[in-house]
Amino acid sequence: METVIFEVFGDLALFRKFYTNTSILTYPFPPPTATLGIIG
């Protein structure tokens, strides 16, 4: 089994929970769909 480790960083990031319409409730980490988008 292979493991891939990478570091993603930036000045700002916001991963809003899909059922909210404000930016107060966010995930503390990127959700799987955002992670797949970052990887490409």
C-alpha cells in the first residue's frame, strides 16, 4: 500500500458547510471534493 503526503497552504481558505448560507459555519479542513479539486 502506498501513501501520498502533501502540504497545501495559503493565506486564506474557507470551506463552507453546504447547508449554510453564511460563512460562520465552516469545516476546519478541506472536504473530500475540495481535496480532489486541489489535486486535479
